[in-house]
Amino acid sequence: MKIWRLSLFNLKKNKREAIGIAFLTLVTTLMLSIVVSNQKKIDTAFDESFKASGSVDTCIRINKDKYHDAFRTILEKDYKVERLQEGRMIYADMTDVRGRDGGIVSYNMIFVVEKVERKMESFIKGDQLPNSEIENLEHPIWLPSSFEIVKGYVPGDIFTVLKGGKEYPFEVAGFYETGLMSNDGGSFKIIMTEDDYDLFATLFQSSISAECIGLFFDAGEDFDFEQYVNKCNEAASENVSLSMTHYCYRYEKENEITFLEIFMMMIIFLAMVTFVASLFLIRHKISNDIEDQMQQIGVLEALGYRSKEISLAYLYEYVLAGGCGAVLGGILAVLITPIVNFGIRMMMGRNVVGTNGIFGVILITLLVILIVVLFALLKARQVKNYPPVIALRKGIKTHHFGKNVLPLERYRGNVNLGLAMKGFLSNAKSIVGVMICIVAAGTAILFSALTFDFFKDDTKGLISMMGTDTETIHVQLMSGVDPEQVKEELLKIPEVRKAVITHEGTNISVKGSSNDAYATVFDDFANAEDIWAYEGRCPERDDEVMIGLRRSRTEGIGVGDAMVLEVNGIEKKYLITGVIGSLHNGGTTIYLTKEGYERLNYHARANMLIVYPQKGVELKDLEAAVTKHFGGSAKDAIGENLEATDLEAKVKAATEEKIATLMMQYGVTDLDYAVQVGDQQLIKGNSRGFVIKEITSYEGIIKTQMLPIARTTKGFTFAALILIAVIVAVILYLITSGDVRRQRQSLGIMKGLGYSSKDLMTQIALKQMPVVLVGILIASVCAYFINQVFWGALFATIAETNWLVMIFTDLALAVFCYLVTYFSAGKIKKISVNELMTE
Amino acid sequence: MASSILKTEKLCKSFSNGGVQQHVIKNLDLEILEGDFTVIMGSSGSGKSTLLYALSGMDKPNMGKILFDGKEIQGFSNDELAVFRRGNCGFVFQSVYLLDNQTVLDNVLTGALIVQKNNAELVSKAKELLKKTGLHEEDFKKYPNQLSGGEAQRVGIVRAIINDPKILFADEPTGQLNSASSKDVLDIFSDVHKNGQSIVMVTHDLKTALRATRVLYLRDGGIVGDYRMPVYGEADLKERRNGLTKFLEDMGW
């Protein structure tokens, strides 16, 4: 008899198990192949796209009023920068845009004219309207190609910027290849006409959103921005660091590929879970098969077959099953290349034209097969431990001389449970393998469930981790307005639940750190709702400060350490009392009490209110209610003034400007006015319109920046959840069906004694439960730590473990495992007791 | 007159072998009386074991009725049959079929705990029965592979009778035993029978059949001979053997 015929016979006999093994190796190969064949592609796709744009690798943006020509000179002389270019640009921070679907989204944008764009890069145009049409457009703009790829814009769409209560619609002339400033994480560079640029330059005039000077050059990897800023500070004789922003190739790449790399890591993790499960199952099944076919082995040996030859039968069987799975996985990986390319393209916002990485796929396929061969070979060699006589006696293994575990004599309670526990303890050796599978798969499931739950309401979870009260509006007051009085009025508005007086945060220098800080100031942090210390406590005294986890980790400082802060040349020392998991301002935010902030910035007066909505009230409704109550913000009024075209509007604007001056210079607090012609009141207004300088909310920008990532992660973790559940089901099915086959005679005897199929299925399911429960418990601990590491590494923040979800998933997983095992043991039903015993 | 405990009407059982239907039991009518020690004999392939499995609810017939204590069981599902077996039948197998990974005592209790819940009572009953069959206290903790064939079969018998079944079924219980062990085992069966236990046993062996009060001869799926004897006793053994031998010879055995 050719030995491979035994393999074929076994494969045919255990078709489902073979399909299970093939499925697991297919999934492993597919996932590993996706990673291997695309990792390089992600890297090169960005590089090629960047190169195609003809962009310089560095841009330094400096607020126009802080710019000195010396800054150019430093670059040219100290850094030997050649072909240094300079151009004007407008930075628009968190600016609302009406999206394609009519909804409002917020972007950080840079507006430039074509002339400046050509100084930065080659302005390679992509899809666009015909030139004849573009010439006739009143307000044409060119958007980065990522708007076309990710956000679905097409040439001819209307892109409306909202500012000062006014809408500024632009026609999308087309898209262009962008090097720097092409993603949600940084800014989007938008090219507009000179006239539109001039208009916007007058619109954006705050301390943050304003016209800037851009310096464009190729600096290479070694450019030390911090050192450059120090030189600029010296040259300007003031601290200009807060007015300078650095854009470079490396940051741009990190922004665009970080999430892709995290997804790749998650895929590797899933692949490893699956592969470990496959290898364990192969091992478990070979062991079972050998035990099951012991007498057959004995007969073959007696006939003169060498143990090596018999081992090959098992090897062939699993190499065939695993090999088929691996090859199919490889083929599938090649076939789904366009889908993967699409995913990468959507995540990066850049065109991806990569190959299918067939070499990597072949390599992974061969590697998977090789490992399967080695694993199967190691276990199949076990045959040599059974010479004919022992094999014919079903091996020593079936002989029990050990201690009787859990004797029924002493057992009280349900007999099915008792027999299940007895069976479980008698097979303690196989527990380790099952445990590894359950722990690995359980960890992946729990982590996926926690992540999915976190993103179930898209960005809501992220918003809660900002380290600031994000579900609020920030009402910035005109100078001289009494915040206490405004607070009282705010509390009268039905939509307002709470109002807290605070300072408009200012950028603060941190001594010895290149990361400036943005202060969040509260009179009493007990009034905050989403600000809580992960370690230590919130500041309570004027010499205390709380810092973000990212700063704590990157700068190696923590609770008990001191830090020196500086504003306008005044330095004060603070004791760090707490560390907070904060996404706000990239984790650089510091938290000070009102007194603590005023100690450092003694000119500062509380000029802002954080307004909390009543339950169920949307922020936009809250903003509308506040605006209605106070008659609009001064910022809105300025916008109106600029746009005023008719006489009435001009009169109104002029009146309001006059009132604003009265308020600020002479302390006028309340004033109504009206322009009346005859009996008809043509124009009316009041001074309350100038109580509010501006109303802002963080929610919009967070949603814009994080929504695609949140949705992708949600989709990915859900898919992972389903996939791993299928893998767990396959694992348990294979283990259980193997157990049923191996124990069919015992099960037959039990049936003969009067145990029903349901009793036996219950016993088999219960037998797995101790391993499953302990495995889930360990997996919960692992998932908790992985979750912490994931969030810490990704956002330098603390993951809030949703224990309810964790417990629910634990229970669901336990029930799922029980049911899968129970129904996998259903084979018992199909065989009559007579057949079971006589087979 | 003893009452009927088990009855079949037009019982049929067939197997499909390579697409060919093999009719093993054909329209068999049979009645087993309470307290009888019934032995079913016949040549190989006559359907003895098939009949035994069908009567005991181990297997389902294709057609016909099986009435156990007046209740039809042929339509029971597998699980209903299991529940039926645990309450009414005990089974002793030719290959003993003890559970390898359980001790002697646990093997017995595994069969008992599914029916009875009082563990303490069961343990003492199991031990008492095991002792009655000649096993010693130190044997109770042994595993099946540490027992001789005879000892194992004694455990098998105790396991079968621990629940006081209405009928004890036995399929060639001495088929794998030497003559000394066979005698011990048969003595146990006789003792159990004398205590009122109804027994249905399949055998090839004349010595085993001698213990019966009734011998049925099966040929081509039907009962062709029915021979009655008094309750087994050593005194009339010769006469008993002659009578049975003659019956069997008449049957073509």
C-alpha cells in the first residue's frame, strides 16, 4: 500500500476537519500576504506621490506680524539653504466649510495663490474642468487631490467657506498633486485667485488664523527646527516660537501612514492568532489521529512499515490541507490587491499604483507551508514511540494507573457536570494548547469589541478623551465685559445647563521643552466634566499644574516634578500634581487654576465662558440660542460690515462699530438704538451684540479630522470581531469533533447506559468550559493591557476601559464557546448507540 | 402466570449494504414474560444481536411494534430511547465496554447517577453488589485495564443491574472469557435471575443457555423454536442439558 493513500483516506474521512485547517491557513496566509505585499507599497506610494508633486520638503509658516527678514538670512547663512522661496499664505484655523452633502465640517486650511503654490511645488493638475470653463468661473479654487479621493469632490462642485456668519462659495476648478499640507491631521492647502486671497486676508485676522509668510526650501532629514526657532528668537529679540509652524516631509508622511501602519499591525496580530491556532490544531489533531488509529499503526508496523513512513501519512495529510489553504490564501491576496489599493488610497488620500507584491505573497505562502510541514513533522514523529506491540494494545497512553481525579463516589450535584469535570481533569495535558488558542483569540475579540464600542458613535469616544470639556461651546467675550454678568444671563437661557468662567487659553513656553503648551484654565476643576487626572490629581493651588500623558512620557516628567512656564518673559515654577490622558492640542495642554494662570500672566483677565448644553440639546442649537440672546457676536458683525452693500447695512455697521467703541472705551454696558424715518423703524439694534467676541467649539474640527479614521477603525474592528469569532468556532469545532471521534466508543457506552445525546453534548461542552473561562479571564487581562498600550502609543492617552462591554463580551464569548462546542458535538446524534459501540 | 414485559408485533429490521437491502429481522412476533431468563440462540448472522439491540431500545426497527410494559417504544426518538433505557434496561456487552478512564466504582456509578440522585446510597449499593460478585474493596479503585476479563465482566453486570432494571439484556457476556470466569459470570446471572430479574441474553454457548428458563431459536430473522426449562439448578443439570441439546439439534444447531 502506498502510504499517501492512508493520507487521502484520512482526508476523505475527516473532510470537515481538513477544510477547517485549510480555512485557518488560508486566513493566515491572506492576512500576512496583505501586510507583506502592501507595507512597502504604503511607503513608496507616499514617496512617489510626494515626488510627483515636485514639492519642497520643508515649509515654515510664520505669522506675518512676527516675521523678520533675518529669519531668511539664518536659513541661508547658518543652514546653507539654497533656492529658498518665500510667499504669503493665509492660515485658517478650524474653519467651517459646507461639505458636499450640505453638512458643516471644519478644516485647518492654508490659502495661497497660484504664484506662491508654484514656489512650493510644481502645481501638477489632476482632474479639472475644461480651461474654457475655468476662465469663466468667478471664484475658482484648486483643492488637494485628497479631496477628490477621500471626500468625493468632483470638478465643478461648490466649496463653501463659512466665516463671520457669511458664506463664501467657491467653484472647484480641479485638483492638484500635493506634497505638503494634504491631510486632515495638518492642514489642507487651497489655491485661490488673487482677489479672493485679498478678501480672505481681511477676514482671517485673529491671533491664530491670520496671514503668514511661508518659507519654502529643501532641508533634508537633519533640519533642527527647534534650533532654528531659538535662532529666530534671538534675531527677533522676542519669543516668536508660538508664531512659527513647521511642515515637513516626515510629519506629512507620519500623519498619512500612521493609521495604515496600525491597521497593518492589527492584521499581523490577527494573522498570528490564526496561525497559532492552526498550528495548535494540527498538533492536536495529529496527536488525536495517532491515538485513534493506534491499532492500525500497529498493524502497519507489523507488516513492515517503518515508523518514519507511517509518520509521513500524517504529514502528507496536513501538508495537503494546510498547503491548499495557504495557496488559496496567496491567490486570494493577489486577487484582492485592487481592494487593498483602494483602502490605502482612501486612508492616505493619495493615488496608489502599486504592484500586487506577488513575490511577497509567494514567500509568505511558502513560509506558512514550511512551518506547517515542520510542525506536522515534529508531531507525526510521535509514531516512533509506539512499536507494534504497544500500538496494537492501543498504546500505553490509554492505560490508567494514576490517581482517580474527582471520584464520582464523592461527587454531589449534576452528573453531567461531574463527568464533564472528570473528563476535563483527565485530559489536562491538552488544556495548554486549547488555552493558548482561547487566550489569543479571546484577546483579539475583546480588544476588537472594546475598540468597536469606543468608535460605535464615530468620534464621540475620541471627543470624551480630549482632556477637555468638548461637548460645550466657548464664548469669548469682548474686552471689558463682565463675565459674571454674562454668566448670569447665560444661565437664564433654557438650553444652557451650566456656564463656567475661564481664560481664553494662551500659548505658554515650557522651559527646557520644545513643546509649547496651551493652557486650560478652570477656577475649580471640580466644575469640569471630562477633565480628570489619570495619575495624581487636578491642580488646586496657584503653583500647581497638571500635564498631558504625552508630555509626561516624551519629557520624562510626572507627578512631583517641577516645571517652569513662561509668558512674555515672566517665568514661574509649578509643581506637577497630575497627569491626564489628553488628545487636546496633541497632548501638550497644561491645566492651571485661575490663580495659577494669573500668577504667570498677570495681565490676563477671565474673558471666556465654557457653556454646557442641557441634556439632548445639540451644540449648534445651543450656539443659536446664545447668539439669539446676545444678538450675535462682534465677529459676525465685522463680517457683515465688510459685506455690507446697501445703505441700511452700512448705517447699521457704522452704528455698531461706534457702540463697540463706546463700550470698550467708556464702559457702556447696555444700549439700544433705532433709525426711524417717519413712522417706520428702518434699523434697530443693541449693544449686546458686542458682548460676545466669538463662539467656538472643538467638536467640529475633531469630527472632521477623526471621522474617517473612526469609521474605518469601527469597520475594521467589526470585521475582525466576526472573523475571529469564525476562527474560534472553527477551532472549537475541530477540537470537539476530534474528541467525539476519538471517544466514540466511550460515548456509545454512555448512550447504552441511558445517557441521551443531549446529556453527552452537554458533558462535552461543559468539559471545555473551565479552559474557556480561564482563557477568557486571561484574555480580558491581556486585552486590557493591549488596549492601554494601543491608545497610549496612538494618541498618548489613557484608554477608558468600558467594563460593561468587557464583561458583556466575556459572557457572550463564554456562551458562544459553549454553544459552538455543544453543537459541534452534535455528531453524536447521528450515530446510533449500536454503531457507536460496534464501529 | 407471569405477565408480559416485552412484546413485539411484526418487527422488521433491515440494513442497506452496498445498496442492497438486507432483511435481518422479518415480521417477528415475540413475547418476553416477567421473571423469565430468556436466551436467544441461532447461527451466525441469524439476527440475534440485532434483535437484542432492537428489543433494548439501542437501535430502532424499520417496521413493527415493540411494546415494553404495554408501551410502544419503536417511535421514540434517540433521546427518548436513552431516557427509556436508563429507567428500564440494563445491558451487559460481550466486550464489556467499561469506560477506560474511570475506576471500577466510577464505572458503576456513571450508570447509576444518571437515574438515581442519592449518591451515598448508590455508593454503598454499588460496593455491596461488587462485593457480591466477588470483587474486593481494593479492586474498586482499579482501572479497567488492571482487571481480568472475568473481573471486568462482573463490573459490567453490576453496572447493568445497579438501577434495578426491569429487564437485563446481555449480548454474549461470556464470549471473551475463559471457562472459569464464564462460570463465575453465569453464576451471577443465575443469582440475579433467582432474585426475580427478567433477563434476555444472546449466546452461542450451550453452557450459558443451560441457565435459561426459555430458549428461543432464531433463523432467517424469525423465531423458529421456543424451548422452556425450569429455573436453573445443579441437580437436574444432565437432564437439562439433554433436553436443550435435543431441542437445538432439532433446530439444526
